[in-house]
Amino acid sequence: LLEDDAPARALVWRRFYQALLDQPERRADFEAVVAEHGRFQTEKALGQALDKRVEFVRADAAGRVDASVRHFHAVFPALSAHAQPAHALVGASASARWLGWADALAGESNKTPQKAAERVREVFVAMADPAQQLAGADALAALRKAFFVAEEDRLTHHLLKFAAAQQAAAELLTLCSAQRHHAAWLYQQRMGRLCRVLIAAFSALKRERGWIDMSDVERAAMVLLSDPVLSGWVQERLDTQVRHLLIDEFQDTNPMQWHALLSWLGSYSGTAGSAPGIFIVGDPKQSIYRFRRAEPQVFRAAQAFVSQGLGGELLSCDHTRRNARAVIEVVNTVMANAAEQDHYEGFRSHTTDASAPGRVCRLPPIARDRSAAADGAAGADAPAAESGWRDSLTQARETPEETYRSLEARQVAHWIADAVAQGRAPSDVMVLSRRRAGLGPLLDALRALGVPAQIGEKTGLNDCCEVRDIVALLDVLVSPRHDLSLARALRSPLFDLPDEALVDLAVRQRAQRLPWFELLQQDWPVAHALHGIGATLTRWKGWLDDLPPHDVLQAIYGSHDVLGRFAMLAPSVQRDAVLSNLRALLTAALEVAGGRFVTPYAFVRALKAGAVMAPATVVDDAVRLLTIHGAKGLEAGAVVLLDTDTPARAAETMGVLVDWPAEAAQPDKFFFLSSEARPPVCAVATRDSEWLQRQREELNALYVALTRARDTLLISSIEPHRDASGSWWQRLCELAEPLDVQPLHGVARAAPADSPEVFEMLVLPSASTATAKATAAATAAAPAAESADGPAGAEPTACDPPSARIGKAMHRMLEWESFGAAHLHAARREFGLDAEQAQQASAMAQRILQGAGAWAWDKAQLAWSANEVELARNGVLIRLDRLLQRKDDGQWWVLDHKSSHAPLKDPDLVMQLRSYRDAVRAIYPGQTVRAAFLTGDGQCLELPETTP
């Protein structure tokens, strides 16, 4: 299951471009869009459409994509005689009309109409001149520039009073609108065709990799609950198992989910009494996940269905136990103003059970230095001699101007530190930000003041400092000339070397011109910090050359006490997270490519690609730093809102607009818009509705943020760089008590003492000798059918006899289908074989591949094939060595590889293979399924239908 489809999206582009090369018509579409908008913007538009692939597929199946933008002939019927709107300027009548307006303007005394008249004459002369051949679209653009202002289709101020200009403007306005509409229609058609190719490539990629995403799950549920054949069977079983149905957070439901649910619940509409008890809970005021396709209108449709279709009751609650009186008063005032000024619907005044008076206050805004940009530009051009050099090992970087975000973070951090000093628990403080980027500076500022804090959002494992330290170590073990990675590893808690040691190493390198790794192999004084490190790194490198990454990391962790070293140097509030991330790195080493064939280089690449997320850890008593989306359902005594004076979101470009009414099974409209500010005529209503929904969601986010606070609400802001009317700060400023704070510059606060010098780490005890002996005895007593030729995926142990390990190595080589020196070495290492035993396993595998069953690897004869196929039979997991289907007769074959020359004489082996065959027959009833042993001497022994 792809919880995050970013890795899959990154892989789809190569397939998409290959598909364009194979389809010249689609390549022409792509080149046309790139020529108009550029490649970056084109890929942005395609990426937006891929985000909306569910909506696109359903709308396209209903023919709504191509029809969403109508042809300009339908919108501007007066121009239906022309192939393009600009062609209306071609012809004697158009020329006479425009030249007549030009003559009238030329007779005016002002220069502006005279210049416009001159430009009109130039355009029509160029259109008539075969040598110039000015195109109709270029002529229209030239006329627009002569009459209209740059940003809008309206006359310039100096032409308003002239009748000829007004007549020309009326026609020009129609032509410009129609030409833009025609361009939008072309863009819609091209993008629709390109999206079909892109989504097909994405679907093929997922099938090939065995991936499904949440939209696939939703679509499958929709089919199961609505298909005329399947739905009755599924709903019958739901009826027998579900007596009461409770759905929470229903305001975050998307139309696809609603229609899947409606397919089931709709069957109860108007019936006597077989419906289960249905309880739907939600609050449209808390709908803030439209970026995840949630639609608040679905909740209203569900309300109507429950009340009208099922005869249910609608209950509402405007009373809370959480918020203090002052907080509720602010909520009521702000939302009432929004209802009056912004037509916000659905809010009713709230009441509270809380008896505490509460407090709502604000910090002074961080003033914006209007001259900063100019000063920064001047500083960038200053020579190095004037700006001065610094020793980066001894002198911290000092920037001439702190960022506004950092200043805001310092101001908020001091307020939180004061609150903690006065007795408020750090865990009773929550900081909310629209964007995650605003939380990092505050985390640093709080830690600088000794206040424990934690960002409660998902983080990539490779974004964690301690993981990067280990990755740097792997980097240098793979590439010993990577001095920068080695410097990081040496400075990290792995070795905790002082700066002076690194300086000594750099000085020696300057003299000898050797990589740091080689310099560490030289003799260093016993008392020197670098003494012995070279031998340690060399030993680890030897491990990495012979073992998979997980085994290497496990060995390094154990031999070097990695967890203990990092725990000792980590601040107490970060210790649990640091240890959790380091342990997660071991887990990740097993998850990438199953941990079996991944190389150290591939493992590091996977980590850096961000495909592995850090585990969530909770610090018991720390300030919580969250985005507003991550804070839903949470609360705290004191809540701080960061950066509340943000300007409204600008109109988007290269995006997608979808109009999907809750009662419809598919979208009514699906628009590709190169600019929301200038949409085609038929998209204006949808665009305006989208803007209203965004404004409502912004107010919903404000409501969610305000209602997280139990007793204290603090707002903070940075002076906006442009007008921010309607921002959260503007709505809250007059309702909040101003706070006086001391200037931040020069303010210092002593950090509290860090973690105690002595602490305990929980470590699992070693297995007892008795347990180890019992395990060995059980393994030795295992049936030969399971051990001698067990699957290669089974972990080899010291207790396995040589024959079992040779058999497993044979299985592995059959998976590889390769017998080079590298594969022999890998098999020896994995299964603990000597050179002669590895050659024996290789010889048996080659005899199987070249013997009577060689056809089983001939792709020309196979419709489908796979190794190590796992199936469940009677609740037991079984693994087939090889399963295939022939092309010629469609028969299925179950093949079992055996080092034994006479497996048909072993009843246990025969019974086992028969169970495998029966399992496949149960999956493919009515099809022929045969089974055979492939033996180490090259025989293909088919299993008879009955035992002789």
C-alpha cells in the first residue's frame, strides 16, 4: 500500500516521456503546451492533474473532460464562421471598419488617439502585405496593446472619451475574450489527451511494482458496494455482521467515499426496519482537508440522506467543555463577524462549561525593515576583504540581519519560557503554524532556552541528524576518499572527536595529499584522539564488503555501543527520539529490497530519497509544535498561533478545477486552467465557487486553531509585505490583550541543567543457554522435507546440516539464474558454504536449468512465471519454488526444486507437492494444473494424479 505516492510519481515521468516518443500525436500536444507555457509549468500542470486522477478518470469516462470547456463557436456564435476568433480581422469589411476608426482617431488633436490610429494602420498594412504576412493572432495582440491597459481588457484612460475608440474597444473586447477562450479550449483538449497517457503510465507502473494507493482502495470499495453482481453478496454479509455503524470526522469525506457508502446505505432507504443503527458525526466548520480531496458538501448531502432517506434525526451541539470564557467570546465574535462580512454559513454562538476566565493576548508584530532588500544587495557585492573572513571551526556565523521568522520565534520562545518558569508544564503549551517551515526556528529557540520541545509531524528518517551521522559513516566505508562524510562521522557521537583532532588531520593531509581514510591508517600517538580509529574503520569496511547493510549496522551498533554513545550526548528531551531513529535505521535496512540484495550504495540512496519515515515518538513533557492540520482533535492549556498576518493566497496557475456535486456519481466539470485569474468563460462560475470554498476553509482553519486552547490563547505575527486585509491577525487584533515584551537583542536566559550524567538504557537480556539448546534440538528434529531443500528465504543457521545449506544455496542460484564468481561468493557468504559446497550447489542449479525442465525458463513458451510464490492454504502459509503458465495450452505448472534424485519415492515430498498443486487448483478452478519435481540431476518428474 502506497501511503505516500511521491516515490511512484518520481518514477512515472520516464515512462510518460517514453510513451510520448511512441505516440507522435501526443508528443505534438506536449511540445505545443511546452512552447506556450514552458516545460516546468507543463510538468506542474500534469502533476496537479495526477493528484486529481480519480476525478479525471471518472469525469473522462462520462465524457466531461473534453466537454468542460466548450468550443468558442458555442460561446461566441457571431464568430462561428471563423476557424479562430482572430481571423475575424481578416477581410475587406474588417479592414474598412478598423481603418475607419483609425481615421476618426487620427483627426483628434491628442497624441494618444493619433498613436492608436497609427498602430491600427500598421497592423492592417502588415496583414495585407504578402512579404510580412502578419498572422491574425499577432494582429489581435498588437491591437490590444494599442487600445487596452496591460493587465485588463479595458480602454486606457486617455482613450475613454473618444467614440471611435469605444466602438473599436467593443469589438476588440469580444475578439480578445474569444481568442483567450479558444486558447483555453486548445489547452483543455491537449492536457486531457496528455493526462490519459500519464495516468495510464502511472497505472502500469503500479501494476508492475505491485503497488496500490488509497484511491485504488476507494475505487475497489466502490465496485464491491455498487456492482450489480457483487454488491448483493457484499451487502448481505454486511447486514449479518453490522448492527451499528458510527462514522466520525465525516466532514473530511470525499465524494468517492460517500458514493461507495451510499451504494450500501441507500438500499435501506424506504424499507421497513432492516437498516443498522447509523450515527454520522462531523462538523463542517472543521473541514480543512480539501487538499486531500475532502468536500464539506458531502456532509450536507449525508444530512439530507439520513433525515429524508432513513428518517433519522439531526442533532447539533454548540456547547463545549474545553474552552475558557474569554476564548469562547473571541470565537463567537470572530465567527459572527465572518458570517456577516464574508457570508460564512453554519456558525451559531457557542457556550462553555468551563468556569475559568481565560486570557487572549497578542505579542507585538515583528516589524519589517523596508530597506533590508537594498542593504542585502549591497552587502552581497562587497569584497571579501571588507566583509571579513572567519575561522568556521572557532567562530560562529553572524548574519547582519536575522530573518523575521527567527525574530518571531525568539519572541514566542521567551514568552513560553516565562510561562514555564511560572509553573506551566511544557506539555501544556501547543504552538500552531500554517506551515511546517515556521516550526523549525522556534524549536531551535526553545532548545536554546532549555525548554523541551518536539515537532509532532512526520519526518524523513534521513532528515534526522543522528541518522545522517550513520549514513555519513556508510558513505565513507563505501567510498574511502569521501573526506567530508568522514569528517562528519568523526565529529559525531560515533567518535566525538574535538575540532583540534580534525585540524591535525587536515594539516597532515595538506602535507601528504592523501585521503583522510588513508591518513587514519598511519601511526598516531597513543594519547592522540585519532589513535586506533583507522583500525576500527578498516574492520568495519571489511564487514561492509562481505555482509548486507543490516548485518553491518547491527555489528557496528553492538561492537561500538552506538546507541549508548548517542544517548549519552543527546539532550534528555531528545534522547528517546534519537534512540528510536537509530533503531529505525536498522529496520529500514531490512525493508529496502527486503534487506536481501540491497547494496550499501542503494540503501543510502533510498534513505536520501526520503522514502523511509522516522518513527513517531512522544516526549512526555515537552512543548508541542504542530501544523494546524496536525492539531485537529488535540488541545492544550495555552495555544500560540504563529505568523497570523499572512496575505491572502494568490490565484493559482497551471492548476485543475473540479466541480463534483455531492449527489452526482462523477464530476460535472473538470477544468485545466493555465491561470485562475483569467479562466475561460464557462469556468468562471466554478472558479468563483472554488475561491469561496478556499476562503471558507481558511476560516475553518482559524476556528480549529482557536478552539484548541483551554485557557490561554496567544497570537503572534510578522508585518506582511503586502496588504493582508482579512488575515487572522486583522480579525483578532482588537479582541486580544497587548503584551509588553523586552527587546530581544542581548537577552539571554540560562538554560536549565541538562540530563543527569547517569541514566539507564533498557536492553533485552541475552538468550539463556537452555533456550539456545532447546532451539537447536528442535531445529535438528525438523522433518527432512522441510530442511533439506527448504526455500532460499529461510534463514540458514549453524544447526543446518551441509546438505540443507547446499539445497538452499541451489534455490537461491535458481532465483538468480546466474552462476558467476560474484554469485558463488554471495551464496557462500549467505549459507556458510566452503568453495566445494558452493560449486556443488551451482552444478545442481545449472543441471535443473539445462535439463528436462529447461522449458520452464524459456520466456517464449511462458505466459506468466514467478519464483518463491507465497500462498495461504487452510490457514498455513506455503511457498512454491516456481509457478508458471504455458502460452500454448494455458496449463499451470507447479515446480518444486529438489537436490534429491528420487523425490517421487518420498511420501512426505509427494504429499507436500500435491498440497501445492491443490492450492493452485483452488485459485484457478476449471483450469489444468500440473506439478513436477525438478531434480539436481536434471530430471523433470511429473507428479501423478494418484499415488501408486
